[in-house]
Amino acid sequence: MNIERFLKRIGIASLPDSRHGRLQEIHRAMTQSVPFENLAILEGHEIDIAPHVLFSKIVEQGRGGYCFELNALLAEVYESLGYRVERLLGRVWSSGTPSPPLTHMALRVMVDNQYYLCDAGFGGGTLRDPLPWNLHEVVNQAPDRYRLEEADNQEVMLSRLTGSTWKHLYSVLPCSVRPQDFIPANHYTSTHPDSFFTQAPVAALITAEGRITLRGRLFRRVGAAGEYERELATFDEFISVLCRDFGLASLHVPLLKRRLSGLFGEA
């Protein structure tokens, strides 16, 4: 792992001295510079979660990815810096499915005898900072509030306050798993026709004051000035948003245009 090149990719010139400070700085910088996105799937590429492939894609090519990519790379970074990292497998509940499959990866990291939930790859609900692993404690990550609580099957649920209601995001299994255990989940998520990620383009990125998200043709920005959304009219506008707002490089524009021609009504 070339830590210097990774830190340059996420805009960090130097790391804090404290272990907790380093954990937080890397997490925050990654979620504000490396977008959650599924565009490689729509380009027709196989999603390979081997560490050297992820480093090439995210660091060298300036792309993003989804949970199995972003959190796998984040785990490698933390481990190379001496942190104890547990890889967790979970279920996404925000889709409303009665019993969702295991299609999410998150991390639990120990720092100074305290566990933290770390997750750089949950789209519009991504944590800004590592979340202390303390059940039933409400944690403010302005403008969001999160909590962890027990769920069925001995799983632990992450929820976010939406208005006056706690909305379930995902639950994780009570035990850590090995890197190879993510291979079948990653295959399903990146290839199955029922998977959310094979159907339409999605992208998300945390900003200093809020978030930006893209789902299909709908681009949305949430910040201190309020909420703003617009429907992208053309494929060229779509590519411009991905490059300008999400900072994506190395997109295979002809492949994307061919795959998404129906979305924009263009030949």
C-alpha cells in the first residue's frame, strides 16, 4: 500500500499525530473526495475487489466505487497504519425489502480501547466520521444524527434520524468476516438484474456543508442554503456533472452513452 499516493488522492498533506485523529481525518477526507458510484458496472466492467485492483481504480485512475470497493480499500489503508480492523457484512434496510440479502460491507476499527464503525461507501447515508460503537447513543454528525441498536439475529442496526423518525439504514452481522467472504455478495451486487447497481447510474459525495447525489437523471444538492435538485436533460450534461461535481476521471464515455441512451432518449 502506497500511503503517500492514497493520501494525495484524498487531499491530505500530513496526518495528525494522534491515532484517533488519523482515523477521523482519513475517513472524513475519503468521504469528501472519493465518490460512491456504480459507473464501472454500467460500463460493463467486472468489479474486482482485489487490493491492487482497487488501488489502481480509485487512487491511480481517479474513480470511485461502492461499498465492497471503497471500504475494502479503506480497510487496507487503516491496517497499513497499524489499526485493528474488522470487516463486517451487512444488510441494507433502507430499500424497504422485508428481508434483504447480505450486500453491504462496513468496518469496525479499534482505537484506544474504543470500537468505531467506519464506512465510506453507503451512498447518500454515508457516515461523515467514524461512529463510536456505543449502542443506543445518539451521535451528531451535522447535519445528520445516527445511532446503533440491537436488531434481530444478533445483528447491530445503524439508523439515521429523518425528521422525527429513525430510519434503518443497514444492519451488520455480529461477527467479522474474511475478505473472501465478500466475493459472492460483490458478484450478486454487481451482476444480478435485480441489483440496485445494475439498473441505473448512482453517485454520492459528502460536501463540507451537506451532500450531493445522483440517481438516474436526478441530481440533488443538500447544504447550508437548503435543498436543490434538477433533472439532467442530456447525456452531455450528465457527464459534466460527474466530472465537475463528483470529480470523476477516466470515465469510458462511449460505453456509458451506449448503455444509457434510453435514459436520455438519445441515439
